[in-house]
Amino acid sequence: MNQRLLYLREKTGKLTSSAGVYIMKNADGNIIYIGKAKNLKNRVTSYFREHPDHTPKVAAMVSNVYDYDFIVTDSEYEALLLECSLIKQHKPKYNILLKDDKGYHYIRISDDEYPRITAEKNTQQNGTYLGPYTSGFIVRETVNEANKVFMLPTCGKKFGQNIKPSRPCLNYHIKTCMGVCTGKISREIYLSAVNQAIDFIKTGSSQSVERMEQEMNKAAENLDFEKAAVLRDRIIAVKKVSEKQKIINNGVNSADVIGIAEFYDGVYISVLIYRENRLYDKAVFEFEKIDKDEDILNTFMVQFYHGREDIPKNIIIDHIPEDILLIEEMLEKKGHKVKIHQPKKGKLYELLRLAKNNSAEYAALKNNRTGKEIIALEQLAKSLGLDKPPEYIEAYDISNLSSESMVAGMVVFENGRPLKKAYKRFTIKEQAYQNDYGSMYEVLKRRLMHIINQEGDEYFRRTPDLILLDGGKGHVNTITPIIKELGLNIPVFGMVKDNKHRTRAIAAGGKEIQINQLQSVFNLVTRIQDEVHRYSVSYMHSRHNKKTYTSQLQKVKGIGEKKAAKLMLEYKTKENLIQASPEELSRTAGVNQETALELWKFIQEEF
């Protein structure tokens, strides 16, 4: 507990109610957190109240606060800008800090007599550089595209003023290189092509085509038909490439598409950057989520666009951030209107899905999971109204043959995958007759008491993030009271099947949540439901077979119920019983050699 809380509360009681920025510091005077507030007194008071409901990370931050400072501003918008500026300057430990997933990449134009255009990871060599860019893939593709369209050489040959003609390579014959090595291309023509390629990279296809068309028309007017023909071919090549890019980006001219994937306490954001009707760049950021109530998109957009000059005309996002008016005001200062889209379907939604998939794949790479698993858990959490994706899921199913062999199976999925070493089996002890609700109540109460008393192995002592029951709202209504009675906070839902025993929906108390349209969620829930059903049914059949074998063994004179049970407990399967010798049977059941021999004969003949 923070020993300075009394002092901090007294100080906060005198704080102004104006908008501004608060700056938390530790005992060494280092800034550990910076925040903005519409009302400084109300916001800062929430950190130091007597019975806080902080997340672990916020609680850790508060425990380290020795003192705080504040700066009053005239408006919440000014506080927003100041907060972002101070965060970038001081990089406090407990703030969300954008961390790009990789280093920068550059496009280099060498300073050779015949310059080359190449993709580089640094700026150590001589030459002119374009960038930096955050996506190595985009840089490589752009360079390859420009060299191919403008037929620039990519081989290792060196070209100088006195080019000695040589036999051209395959690239010349397939018309991806102009053939400088033939000695027929002047430096003036070559530099013209390089400059057009640079213009193409900088401005995109449409402006590049316009300029080349003007140059082509001028050449035709001057009767320089050879130059006009070269420019015509380049224009055709650029348009062909541009058409391919339009297919990829669905006709978006100037936009940033922001996709978010959350994986427990980690947040991953991809920004697909479209300029001039093509995918121009991509940036991926990762950071820790501090407060469960914090709007990640809101915090990201403020930091990402603060001080940024390259602002698109459109921003595509999956929800409207809480400070949308302040963000729009900040963006409008950039000189043009920015439209923020929240698409639900259509082309823009497909772009948003693509950005989200990029984020999920990066999260999967970082967490040794697949992108589909990340998306499934995230969408499951949103569908069920959970604060975060469920890391540890337990599922239950009851199986029986009439009132015989009544059992239950518990399967565990951790991070979207089966954790088989945590599976558990239960025999129903308190129900004399078939009663699914009563059996489920008995099983869950027995299981939950292991959490309360911290008994059993590590998996029995662990509290699940989500419990799924094979059944509808009746099962959910049966189990919810026992969880509340024990003081546990575990969300419980049912897995509802249709009349063909296929997953149909998720039961939540008095209603059902349809998941058919969410393919990743549907597949995950179906997999869990099928697995728990398989596991419980296999245990039920195993128990039933053992009961059958136990009954058969009692046909042998001298073998009663207890001795038969001892034998099945020791050998477990029919195959093991058949392999046992009379001496082993005698020792296990505790019978004489004569009875053991009769038992052995019975097993060999009847089993």
C-alpha cells in the first residue's frame, strides 16, 4: 500500500476542476504516468480513493506515486495535445507507448553515373534516400515495380561514361530492362527514365501518368516519335500496374485503415496506408493494455496523428473513439477535411477486415498462435460481453445410459487450444436417477470447491475465465446461483445445439446469442462442444463396460462384487484381464489357486 495516500488525498481535495494534464511521479522524481482530464479534481481523485477498483497495472502505478504535478489548460482539446506531447517526450513507464514492430526501410537512388534504385535497411551508403518506410515488403515491391516498369537494370554490372557493348541478359529480351549494356542507351535517356521512376514512387501512378503523357505529346509535336513511343509503352506499363493495385485496394484513394487485435494484455494495431489508389505502406504497433476501461483506439489515434504531416482524407476504424470530437478537431488543423468511417459492410469493411487480420497475424506470431485463434477468442469475448479474450476456458457435458453410468466430462481450452492434461472426469454420486440439471449442479459445485479451498492439482486450483455448459439456458440458470453463492466471478454460458446435434447458438440466462454469422467463433465453440461431448461419452462407455465386466466376473463361484471391483481396478480393460495368469488373478483378488484357475478359465472362454 502507498504510504503517501493520505497526503495525496489531501492535495487532491484542493485541486482545480479545470481541464488539464496530471503528471504522476515516483520517489525519485521520475515521471511514471501522464494523463489528461476534463476535470482534474474528479480524475485524479479516482486514483487515490479509499476503495478503488483498479486493474493490477493501475494499482501498481498508484502504489509507486510519491507526488504529482499538473498543468491547467483552457480546454480539453489543449489538454489532449499537451498530454500526447509530454508522453512522447518523457515516455512514462505506465503509459501506452506505441512501439513499431520493426526498423525503418528506405529507397536508395545511388549517386553513380548511371544511378540504380534499390531497397535498403539503412542510409550508410552514398546516394539519395526516400523514406523512411515501416514496411520492408512495401519498399521491396515498390522498387521492383519501378525498375520493371521503367526498364531499369537490376544486374551487378557497373556502367560508366565509356560503356563497352556486351551481350544483353534475359531481362533485356523479356523487356524488363532497357539494355544499357548494349551501349545504345545514352545517359540522358537513362536519367530521364530514372527521374520518371522516382516521380512514380513519390507521387503514385495517376500523377506520374499525367506528366508522362504531357512529355509524350510534346515529343510527338517535335516529331521525336521514338521518344514518344518509349513514353507510350511506359504509360501503358504504369496503367497496367495501377489496375492491379486498384483490385487490391478496392479503389481507395487516400486512407488509413486501422485494425486492432487484442490478445489478453497485449494490443496489436495495423495501419494500412493507402495513397494514390494503392497500398503505400503498412505499420504495426504493439503495446500493453493498462486499464480495462481505456479506449485503445482513442489513445492510439491521438498519439499516431499528433504531429504527423501525412494525414489522409479518410480514416477507417471499427468503432468511434470516446474523444472523437477532439480527434476531429486535431485532424482538421492539418488543412483538409478528414472523414472517419465505421463501415459495417461493403468494400471499406473488407479493408478493415484485412487490417484486422494483419494485426491478428502479428499477434499470433508474437504469441505462438494462429491468426484465426486470435480472432476467434477476441470475437468470442465481444459476443459474450467479456472484458478481454478468455485465456482459460472450461467446458462441461453430462453423459449417461438411462440412470446407469452417469458421468460428466470437463475439457479445458487454453489460448484457443485443448489442454488435455487439465481434463477431468466426474462420476455422479448424488443423483439416483437421470437428472441433467441436478448432475450439472453437483459436478460444478464439486469442481468450484477446489477453487475455494485451493485443493487438488494446479488446474483444479485455477479459476477459469469462462465456463461453457453443453446445454441451454436451463443449465445456465442452474449453475449461476452456485457461482454467486461461492463469491466467484466467472461468466457462464450454454452451448446450444440444433435438432441435428450441431452447434446453433450460445445461451446467456434468458436469451440466446446467435454465432452463425461469426465463422471463427462458431468454429471454436463447435470444436469445444464436440470435444467435451466426445470426452464425456467415452468415459460413460468406459464406466458402463467396467460395470458389465464386473457383473460377468461375479458369475464365478467365490468372486463377489468387491473382488470383481478389485480386478477391474487393477487391470482396467478386458484385454489386460485376458493376459493375466491364474497366479496374478489369485494375488489381485485375494482368492485361492482353485478359484483363481476357475476365474482364469471363465475369462478365457467368456470374454
